[in-house]
Amino acid sequence: MIPWKYLVPVACLFLPTRAARAGEQAGEINAKERAAKTACLAGDYVKGVAILSELYVGTNDSAFIYNQGRCFEQNHRYEDAVSRFREYLRVSKKMSKADKADAQKHISDCQDLLAKQGASSPAHEGAKTENLDSNTAKERAAKKACLTGNADAGVALLADIYVDTNNANNIFNQGRCLEQVGRCEDAIIRFREYLRKTKDAGTVSDGRAERHIADCEEILKKAKAGEGPSPSADTSKPGRGSAASTALATATEVQDQNSAGHGVGASRVEIGVQASLPETTPGRGLRIGGVVTFAVGVAGVAAGVGFALEANHLADQLEAKPPRYQPGTESTQSSYATASMIGYAAGAACVAGGALLYYLGWRKGHETSATIEPMVSARAAGARVQVSF
């Protein structure tokens, strides 16, 4: 049988692995939650609900079923939302009265909205379809105006569409339209307005607006220093092949099919600046595990020092009274000495393991950095991948 004092260092060696694994799992769940929230807010409820399904299967947390209902509700899929809220009430084993009342209220709200949709007249449905067609025509006209250098007309059309839809993608596209004709100062204003709108809506920016702002500021800086052409020197023709020449390519139209029996009209989803992949920090779990293990090791060394000081104190007492036999004191002194050695050994092992884990996490985070940016146009779809070492 292995003495217990030898099991402490061994157990300490397993601690970094468990801590690192827990950190990695927590980071993965957080990344998926952000991706689901972004998809639902961007109108891609199919993707958002699918990610939440994976999270529920992996964690068995009924909160993800509730969030599926909210995703459907946000995108006017009220019948599907009612189904998910009822499933949430069914599978939740431990639910407070407040949570139950909240889910029942969402069910009631969705049923009321379904009733209103069923009572809507054909004339109202026709008006919605006409408005959709009108915005589609305006969007195409805005693309053409921007790509032919008529930025004022393009920006005005995009403003009309934004008023009708309240979709911040149109503000982003205004900035791209102004950027392509060299009006960088005006473009920066629109990009910053887009960032304010997305922040108010609780949407995480994918970084493209920030990059365009930086590009425009760099162009203005060079123009002031005389190192390049004036940013508004040529506004008649957009630069072929430039990033600005694809200003409105990401604002494609996607029209959902009418759901049979749902009574929910066709909804329009624009794919653009919201379609982004969540960013995670590689090696974060390893670094967290390393810090925790290092702290445990420091505590172990400190405990060893404390036991060693107490053992030395008792040894001094025994030497001060040598003629007198003190078996209890000698036994206690021996136990303190043994505990001191164990504390030193376990603490040193944890300090070394923690330092190693933190180094591996730091190295993993600096090995490779990849950026994936979806690119969607009216005729094709794809993605641009940029990897740096």
C-alpha cells in the first residue's frame, strides 16, 4: 500500500490537466453562445437554433431550449417559439416560480401575435409584399449608383431603406459607398454610426468597420503629408478591384419561404456585416490551468516552510532539556518534519507544472492566428481566409 504522503505530489500533477480541460470547455461554450446570439440577431434563426441544440446536447442545460424559443420569437416565428417554450417547461427539473411565469408569458405573447397575424387582411399582406419589392429595387439602384461613382444618390437610397427596415447593414454600406469614391471623412462618420447602432442592439462587431475606419484614417494621413493623392481627388470612377468596389456586394437579398400553416409571412434577412465567426483565444485554458496550479504550488511551499519552522522550534526545545525524555514532543517534531518535506515536494511539482502549462498556453496562443471573413454576393458565396504566423 502506498503511503498517503506520496500521493500528494501525484495528485498535484493531475490538477493542471483537469483545470486546463475545464478552461477549454468553458471557452468553447462561450464562443458557441456568442455565435448563436449573433446569428439570431442577424436573422439567421436556423443557424442560431442549431448551435443552441448542440449546446443543450452537450450540457443538458434547459436554458438553451429557452433561448431557442427567444431566437424564434425575435424572428417572428411565433408558432415555433411556443413549441420551444413548452418544451422548456417540460424538461426543466428545477425551475423557480419566476422562471416558469416568464416562459408562460412568452407563450401568451406569441399566441396573441399569431392571432393578430391570422386576422391580418389580404390587403395588408399585399402592402408588405409591395414594400419588400420596393426596397429590393432601391437596393439594386443604390448598388449601381455607388459602383458608378454617384455616391450621393447611393447614400440617399440606402438611407430610405434603413428607415423602412431599421437594418444597420445599410449604414455600413453607406460608409463603403463613400469610401469607394474617396470621401474618407464622410465614410468614417458612417462607419462610426454603424458601430453605435450595433452596440445599442447588443450585437458584437466583427471588426470590419474598425478596419475600414483605420484604412480611411491612413489615407487621410498620407494625403495631408503629401505622400498620396487627395482622398477626394477623383470621385467619378470607383477603383476596380479595390475593397470599396464591392461596397454593396454583401447586402444580398434572402427571402424565406412562407411556412405552411404557420401564418407567418415571408421575412427578409440581409447577409452582411453580421455574418462573422466568433473569435477565441487559443491556449486560454492552458494558461488558466497554469496559473491555478502555480498558485497551489506556492501554497504548498509556504506550508512546507511553516512546518519546517515548527519542527525546528520543537527540536530546540528537546536540545534545551536533554536529560528529560519527551516522547510526545519527539513524535510531533518528526511529524512536522515529514509534513515539511511533503509540502516542499508537492509545492515544487505544482510550481513546475503550472509554469510549464502557462508556457504551453502562451506558445499555443502565439503559434497561429487565423481570420475568416465571409464574402457573399448576388451570384456567389465564399470566404476569405487570412493566416499569420
